[in-house]
Amino acid sequence: MSNFYPYFLRYRLNILLCLAILLLPCSFAKAEANKAANEPTLEEKAPYIYEAQGKRDPFQIPMGIGMRPEEESTLLGVEKKPVRVPEYLEQFQLDSLKLVAILFHIEGQQSAAMVRDPEGKGHLIHVGQYIGVNEGQISQISDGEVTIIEPTPKLTNKARTITLRLHNKDGK
């Protein structure tokens, strides 16, 4: 008789588990029915009315798509800069470059100057070349100095002029 009791409990638990499994979908069905009863029907929903005033025409191509870049920039009133490959000296801050020599009109060529980068390498530079991290462009090479014009942020629309001066042996 001692083995009968655990068997009887297992039998009762199995029956309860089966009943729970069978009745569980019924409770979900009731919940779905209640949810459907609370939602408004198609007749109760207000119809959607599209108002086109103040919106763009959905059948027109958006402005700027399919246009050549030069047409797009003139349409928006903004001039785009041409894409160019950055030069080697554009990776350095201007204050880290040192002007070491100036060469004037060599055999009919334009003036040139030599700068030393922070790594100690010398580079020959000319008017019109870009230099420095802020897209500075060399505007003039004169006696003892190189003048660079850097654009400033778009808010001011001004350019900043920076001058690199030739250093003496004393470092002045």
C-alpha cells in the first residue's frame, strides 16, 4: 500500500496538467474575443482625408535628385568645392612646420620655399599649394616669409592670414 500513494499522486498531477493544457487555449480565445469587441469596426472609424496644401507633390522628383552637381549647387545657391586629394603637408598643424629656406625665381619658375615637418623631413612648397590641417593655401612667397590663407568656419565667411617666417640659426 505504501507504493500506491506516490503512484496516485503522479496520476492526479498528470490529469491536472492535461486539463490545464486543454483549457489554456480557451482562455486565450476569450481574451481575443474581448479584445476584438473593444476595437471599433470599419463603420465607426473616421475616413482619412489627404490634404495636399503645404506638402510636396508625391509624383514629382525631389529637388536635386538626378541633377548634375553643378546644377544642384546653383539651384540651392551654394557653391561646392571641387573634390581633391589632400596633399602630404595637410596632415600637420601650421605651427609644427618650420620655414627653412626661400628660393626666388629659379630658371623662370615661380618662387619656392622649403619647410621642415615635425618628423624632420624637408618639403618644397609653391604658391597655390595646400598646407596645414585647415585647408590653408599658400598665397605668397616673399623675402623671408610665406603667407598662407586659411578659410574660417562658414559662420564668418572670412579668411585668416597666417605668415611663416624664416628662422635664423639662433631659432628666432
